[in-house]
Amino acid sequence: MSRPSPADDDAGARTTPPAPWVADVLLALSMTLVIALVVATDAAGTDGAGEATGHGAGAYLFAAGFGALVLLRRRAPVVMVVATVLAVFAYYALGFAPIGMALPAVGALYAAAELDRTRWAVGSGAVLIVVATFFRVTDDDPSATLTVYDLVTNVALVAAAVALGVAVRLTRGARKHTEAVRALTAAEQARAADQRLQAERMRIARDLHDVVGHNLSVVALHTGVASEAVGRNDDGARTALRHVREATSATLHELRATVKVLRRPLHPDGAAGSAQDRDEPGTHHRETLPAATGPAGLAALVEPARASGLTVSTRVEVPTGSIDATVDAAAYRIVQESLTNVLRHSGARAALVRLAVTDGRLRIMVTDDGRGAGGAPGAWPAGAGIDGMRERAYLLGGTLRAHDAPDGGFTVVADLPARLDA
């Protein structure tokens, strides 16, 4: 048997609201008992006259009837409130013991207002007050004289019943709205978590493509060099094999780091890894990325290319601390993928890597003297590497262009913000 989750425990701890019919029955019984109590109190003060006793039996029947009318509140609220007002008039027309004009209708007025029949509740209450006031003012019986206390009491009962019904309805509506907002928020959070997870997968895919593609290109080049040098230049063959070993070790290290990220359990918000891992694009490899804009970072990138025979020049005009770490990581991958393309496709003998910060923008340019992509200047060559670089730049609010240079060769130009907005 599975162990219940905390969410299940919380759900079980919540108080289940009663069924609607239970509330209707309780309200009906309350009305009947209150009116019957008033009738009984009045009968106790009649000196036991036979007429009062006879009228008392019919009054109790009316008390039950007033309560029964409340049971119609959900099916026919308008019929309920109108029938209650007419029943009050009939009660007094038959000469039963006085129980107040507003009291018998309190339950009906409350129920009508609660069920969004506020106009009917207010109108019915006003009719009761006006009729009661008219007959008591015009009645010659001294015992029926209308006092200010009676008038204020009746008005207060009607107003309180209607106000309470409206308050209950608004509270219930606010609760439903809150639940709807909570459900929508949970759904939005789930969608956001899915988007973050998808973005993380895309970052991992781009990183794997960049790193594995770059290192395998180096391996392929140096393997060819080693195979040609065996027996003729053993030192050159050993150097080439050393580069192969370094490239394969770097690839394995990157694969282990990536697999470690993928094996991490999902957080409650749906994203893998720690919160620090999710803060910025590519941060799950941050420990293995030297600063691309610094000497150590560029040296790590261009050394394998130089070892393969490509002449790589670098120009760096990036002051220390002038760009964010996230931008630096993206720059590293863009330069890495650009050099990978040079080694794979260009047949170039020389390449230039230039990074400069101007007016708050980091400009990256990688050019070579190879054969280019075979298209006109400005053409966009197909390939996952170019698309991945373009996505990196776009995610940071930058741009990336890749095209054949007018004078031959191929050029990659990226323009990134040096600082990301907070």
C-alpha cells in the first residue's frame, strides 16, 4: 500500500461542506422553531383564554408552513419569498397571535438574497414594512399602535436578513474565484515548469553538440595526422595521439557531467538540478567553462585548432568584469562552434577570433580564409551548429550572422549584450 502524500493528508484534514439539502432543512427547522417559540410566548400571556388557545393551534401550523416554504429556496426562490409575504398577510388576517411582520419572512428574505434574488428580497421586505405600517397607523385598536421601536425593529430585521444573504453569496463567490485563481496559477506554474525543463533540454543538446562536435573534429584531424606520421615521424605521431587522448578525455568528462545533470531528480517546479543550475543558460556546465573572453579561455579553445595546423590569431578587447558570466559562457560556445566549423568544413589555413566590448555590447567575430559555404554573401548555411549559435544569441537578446565573406572565406559575427537586465 502506498503511503499517502502530504497533499492527501491536507485534503483529508479539510472540513467537507454539508450537502445543500442539509442547510435547507436546518434553515427551515430554525424558522419553524423561532416562530413557534414566539407564538408560545404570546399564548402564555393570554390568561389561558379559549380563543387564544384555538388560534394557537393554527398559529403553530403557520409556523411549520413558514419553515416549509424555505425548502423551496433553491428550486423557486421567487415563489418562496412571494408566498412567504402572502402567508404573513394571511396569518394576520386570520387574527392569530402577533409575531411581528418581518420575523416570519427573515428566512425567505435571507435565502432570496443569498441566491442572487436581491431585488425580490428588498422589494418583498419593503412591501411588508409598508403594509404593516399602514394598517397599524390606521387601526383603531390601541394595542396595535405603531411605535418607533417596532418600526425600527422591523426595518432592521429586513435589512439584516437581506445584507446577510448578500454577504454569504459574495463570500461564496469570492471563495470560488480564489479557487479558480489558484487552479489557474497551478496550471500556469506547471506550464512554466515544462517550458523551463524543455529549455534545459535544449541547452544540454546545444552543449553536447558543441563540445562533442568540436572534440570529435579534433580527434578526426589528429588521427589522420598520426596515421600518416607512423613510421616516418614517430614524434609527430605521438603528439597527434596525445591531442586525440586529450580531446577524448574532454568529451568523456563533458558526457559524464551531462549525464549527471540528467539523472538529478526534478524539483517541485519541474526543472532539473539545483536552483543555481537553472538560473542561467548553460550554467550546468559552468565549472568546466573557462572564461571565453579571458586569455585562459581562448587558449583552451584555439590550442587544439593550432595543434591541427590551423593558424589562429586572437584579438581581445574585453575589460575584466565588463560582461556577465552568462554572456561569457555563451561567447565560449559560439567561438568553440565557429572554430569547429572551420576545422570541419572550411579547408582554411588561418582564422581570426576577435572579441570586443563597445557601448555595452559584446561583439564576437570569427573569420577564416577557407572556401566558405558556397553561397552569396549574407546566405545562411544549414546546420545544427549555426542554428545552435543563433539560438544562444537570441536567448540573450542578441543576434548572430553567418555568411560567406566578400573576399573569400566564412564569417561568423555575434552581437550580445554585455550585461543582462536584472
